[in-house]
Amino acid sequence: MKILTVVGARPQFIKAAAVSRALRREHTEILVHTGQHYDYNMSDIFFEELGIPKPDYNLGIAGGTHGKMTGAMLAAVEEVLMNEKPDWLLVYGDTNSTLAAALAAVKLHIPVCHVESGGRLGTLTNPEEVNRICTDHVSSLLLCCTASAVEFLRREGLTAGVHLTGDPMYDAFRYYGERLPADLLSGVEDIDGNPADIPERFYYLTCHREENTADGRSLREIMAAMDQLDAPTVYPVHPRNTERARRLRDENGFSRVLLTKPVGYLTSIALVKGAAKIVTDSGGLQREAFFAGKQCVTVFDYVVWPETMTGGVNRLAKPDAADILEKLEGPVIWNPAYQPFGDGHSSEKITKIISGEGAN
């Protein structure tokens, strides 16, 4: 069959790296990059280091309001779909790229396969939640990473085409985590382009959500918490936040927060594996912390992955220095036998389901 896959953001590149490897053994895949993440360190480096085939189409659509971006992507993907006439559209996660592609396909009567289906926060104030719900309700195959996602779909009356496959991000973490070059961290650059001096003991921070970075207050609190820890913090900064983070560091004397340029996936995995603890607002990184057996504090108002919230392994915190520090000091109980994200072979299961062979 011909499968047309649409990606646009770095978490989707990671999942596509795992799934495409299995998918292309049996089918033809056309890869479309909407351009939602376009900076080299946010996009191109992922294709290079993960061995993802070069996109057949790069739509170059980035920036603007949610409506403007989604509308432009819908029109552009529709044109590609009419040109390629695929048997399936494959989308990942909850970005504007995901929703735009799903809407374009269903209106052309092309069935939609949604990987990472069923995640719910319980609020429409989160734009990704809107994307998830709308995409799920127009999809023919709803492929879930976890049992909780299957249950969320059932509550919405969605049971047809629902499969529990496991998480392709876990596939990628296992596959690439065993193949990390030894000197990866020596290539990290600070925000000025100089070699970053990554200490032997460090914490790892990622912070990109608009609610944590837009006004500076929340980001200042997060950085203030990290500056009080017993080791430096490595903080790869999203390009749109570089100047704000630099100003907050300089104005507040956050000398223990090392601001770096964005890092590729392999380097990020090395940072996850090497960190003492992790603070993030990323849905992907909190799972990777869980995969690596690292304590994580997630600066967000809602539980994204309930499976990670057991035994204090992952705790929610407000963008408040005192709250973050308190959550980092909380007790942790690990259960090494507990792995709710599958067996590392979800990509093969996804391929079988698309092929009509079921999940077994």
C-alpha cells in the first residue's frame, strides 16, 4: 500500500523514525514535513541523526496563529493528498499538522490512522487537546500508547478501530539509546555558539510551553528553582525564548543555569540518561525520563501521562520556585517491573494493524 505520513514537530520525527523503519519493509511511504518546526536544531538534525528518509514534501509552513497555520497546512496537505492518492494517511500526536492533515484526508475519503490516539487532559483550554479530540473522531484507526488512552476513547464512545500498540517513542528510546556515541555532550554549544562545559553531575531542564515562557515571570521562577540546586542545570533553549532566557539569567544572576542551543534527539537522550533529575514541561521528555528511570518534575497544570505519575516518579509542579524544589525533594518509589508503554515493538504492531493483520 501507499502510506502518506505527515509530521511537523520534533516529537513526531522521533516516532516516525521508529515506525517508518518497520513500515517501509512492507509498504511505500510518502513523507510530508509541514515545516511547523523549521530551525535546524529543531528539525533537520533529527532527520540526519535518526536516519529518517528525506521528506518527499516540505511545505514550509510555520508561525502565525493557530487558525492561520492550521488553515494553510490543510490546504497544502490536501493538494499533496490529491496528487499522491494514498491508501492511508498516518499522523502522530496532537499538533496543528496532525489536525490539518486529518481534516484534509477525511474530506477526500482517505482513511486516517492516528498514532498516539486517546490522550486526554480534560480541558479545551489546551490547543493540543482540541487537536487530539478532533483527530480521534475522524480517524479509522486509533492506535493507543497506553491502556488509559484506550479508556479515554471508550468514554467518548470510540471503540471501533481502537488498538493498544504501545509507544513508538519507547521503541525509539530503546533503539537509539543503545547506540549513543560516547562524545555526544562535548558537541553541545551554549546560546552564543561556544562549546558548553557540561559538568559530570547536572540537572536537565526543558521549558517551551507558551504558558511557562510568554511573560517571563513563570520562566524566571523555573530558572530560579534550578539555580538553587546542588549542581548546574543544562537548559537547551527554544529559539523563540533565547533572548528572554538570556535576559533573565543575566538580570537575576542565575549562574548555575547553563543556557544552550537546542540539541538533537541523540544528545537529548544522553542528557536524560546522564542527569541527576529532570524538570520539563514536555510530554515527550517526561516519558523519556520514565524510560530512563529518572525522577521528573513536570511544570504543567494537567497530567499528560498518568502512567508516569506513580510512586513520585513524576510529579506536577506550578511555575513556582518553592513548589518545584519541594517536588524535586519528594520521595520516589520505583517499580522496575512496571512498564506501561509496551515492549519496544509498537512499530511492528502498528505496521501489522495498517496491513490488516491485527495487533498480535
